[in-house]
Amino acid sequence: MNKTIFFATIFGLLILGSCKKFDYFQDNPNNPTMADPSLLLPAIERTAFSTISADAALASRYLVYTQGASNSQYYGWQRGSMGYGNITQVVKMEQEAARTNKPNYRYIGKFFKSYFVVNMTQTFGDIPYSQMMQSIMYGNYSDSSAIRPVYDKQEDIYRGVLDDLKIASDSLSSTSVAIGGDLVYNGNIEKWKRLINSYTLRVLMSLSKKENVASLNIKQRFNEIVSNPAKYPLMTANSDNGRLPYYDITGNQYPYFNNNSMKTDYYLDVSFVSILQELQDPRLFVFGKPTPSSGGPATDFDAYDGLSGSAPLAENTAKRGAGNASQINDRYAYTATNEPSLLMGYAELQFILSEAVVRGWITGDASEYYKKGIKASLDFSNYNNTYSSDLIDAYLASAEVALVPGQEIEQIITQKYISMFMNTGWQPFYEQRRTGFPEFDVSGAGILNGGQIPKRWMYPNDEFTNNRVNVENAIKSQYPGGDDINGIMWILQ
């Protein structure tokens, strides 16, 4: 070949190659950017449904930690973390659902996105919402409003969440492409609808202080769901629970299985023990162990005692050392499967319906809902059939459990609180924050934060680094005292 022609050909190929857009070279062929939504769903489910947290149990006065001074127990926490990464994965699943024409994943995605958003706003107050995912959804990384999103008001956030949950329930279809990779309901659309509608009622009840805010239509939305079971089915039994089961397989075991600290350092809080003893509640037998000094059987209520979550560490370790404190039950550290992790369960739904009747949001028998919730919780927690069905029936029929006029809300929330032991994450803490029940003890000398129970977490440092103007504006508009853990967010006012 003529050398001139050869070099001209090479030069031409180089010129053509240089005309390719720079973006072309940014795609790594070894790093796939597309995936079927069924491959993304399991990781999202594991994140959302993994709600078992010792820190939440400490803050909620179920447990006391004896190996050191826990900030969760003594209310000394400071900054929280945003859930952007979780929502990013959901948005990616929704995009892949649109690309592959599998719409059910998009609607389940709306549920997960709503769940993560609610967790975020309950933690901090106002958060980025309407502009939060623009950069991911539209690939617009140069728009300042996308990478530095404004903070939306809680009222607007909850309205958006409630609208998305309704779309999810209305749009899920059993005639559409089946859901694969589903660890929770194995693709059962009806059960997904029951969870979404039940969860919507949880969200609405969390707004009980705002029941008269016209833009949210809380009572109307609540009634619309409850009064139309054909369109908006709800959970009907524990078999409908939104739960993540555990297996005796490495990587899929109960989160505190073989945890040395759970084996030795966690004891029941005395206030929680007292509640169960006063009610003669048999769940005490599966939540804790008799004190070493009692010598009593596991079914003897008098054989249990607890430590004080507000007392100094030295005081608690001394009582523990004397054998006068009940450890958490062995099953939480020694059983690979134990009980599933609940995002939301049937028992909670029944307590929500009972409270709604008492508040006048719906008609019905508050006591019937209340007792269904208690029974569902007793059945769920009855590890190895520790207590008999006769004992369950006797407990439900006892005078201590019966609703008392004027005290219904306190009793309903107390039973809901018992039912959430070592499950549903921070939900029992948020329920106490909303209602004041049960009372969390802060009288001991170990308490930080000026003897107060925090109302929130401070915004993460990353927000001040990446989005300072908007986070500072959000703080000024919400909290006159600044970004502190005692600020009272809109839903609590």
C-alpha cells in the first residue's frame, strides 16, 4: 500500500474517533447501568423491612445497656443521617420498570419511596422532597436546584406521600407483569395492597395533631380506606404482616444472633417490666428472663425485675451484679430465626383502627379492634408456645386489659407499645412522642439533654457542606432555637 494512502487512512480514522462525544467514553462496559427491576427489589426490601434495632429499644425504654453509657438510652444523640441512598435505589428500580414495561414495580416503588421519605421527615422535620431526586431521575447534574434541592414543608411532604400511596394502591394490578424477586409476599399483589393501605392508615394516624388541616383531609382519607374494603383491602391476620423472615443460613439470620453484647449486656427496663407485671401480661415470659436472684420459674411474674434506663451506669451495673435484673430473653441472641422483622403488622393496624374509633374518625367498636390487636400480638410473640391459648383468653378477658372510658388512648397506645418490643424500628418512640404514652422515665442522674426526651435529630453535616443555604433556611423557618434535638417539628405542634 502506498505510504501516503496508509497514513491518510489512519489519520482519517483518528479524526472520526475524535468526533465521538465525550460522554461516550464515560460508560464502563464492565459496569452495567441497566438491570431488570426484579434484581433491584430484594435489596430495597431488605433495607426497608430490617427494622430490628437495639438503639431504638433503648430509647423506647424497653432495654437498658450495661456495658457503657449509651447515647440512645440517655438521650444524648445529636445528628442523624438522610436516606438519599435508599431512595436512589428505588428511583432506579422505577426507571428500570418503565424501561422494561413492568409497571407493578413502579407502584411498589412509590410505596418504598414514601416509606423512606416518611422516615426522613420524622427524623428531622422539613427535608428536600419535591426536588430531591431530580439529578437521578433526569440525569441533570449541572442544575443547581437538582444538586442543592430546597427543603419542603412537612405539610407538603405528607400530602405528596399520601397521594403517592393512593396511586400505588389504586394502580397495582394482578393482571400486569408478575413481580419477581419479592422476598416479602412472593409477588402477591393483594397482600401488597393490604400492606400499602394499612401503612397509609399509620401515616394518617401519625398526623393526629393535624386532623383539621384542610389540605391533608386526614379523616376523609382515613374513612375512604376503611369504608371501602373492596377497593382498599387491609391486613386481615398476622399472615398479612409486612415482614422479613430469617433463616438459619449465613447472611440471612436474625440480626443479633450470636451477638456477644446481646448475650451479656442487655437487660429489661424496669418501667417496661412494671407495665407487664401490672397487666399480668404473659409476653414478659418471652421478652425477658427471671432474675438470677429470684430462683423463680419463667412463668412467675414476681421473678422479674429491671434496670432503670435513666439511672447512672454504675447504679445499673451494681443491681445487675447482685442478680436483681432480668436479661433480655435468650432467643434474641441464641436463635438464628427467632421472629421476623416487621415493617408493619396486623396488630398495629388493629390498634390504629381502635384509636380512630375513639377519636371519632370512623365508626365501629374500639374495644373489638383493641382486643384483636392484643391477640394478634400475643400470637406473634408466643415463641415456642410459651403461653397457652387459655392464658391468652384469660388475659383478654381480664379487668386490667378492658378499655376504661376516658383512658382509651393511653391503653391502646400502651398495648401497641408492648406489641412493638424489639421490632418496627423507631415506631414506638414516635408513637410516644405523638401521644405521651407510655411515660418514659427521665428522673435518673444518668440522663443527658437537660433531662428531656429529644424530639428529633439534628441535620447531617453533609447537608451543611453540600446544601448550606437551603438547610439553614429550613432550620430558621422551623426551629427558633436552632438546629437542636429538642426542636418541635410541625407534625407535633
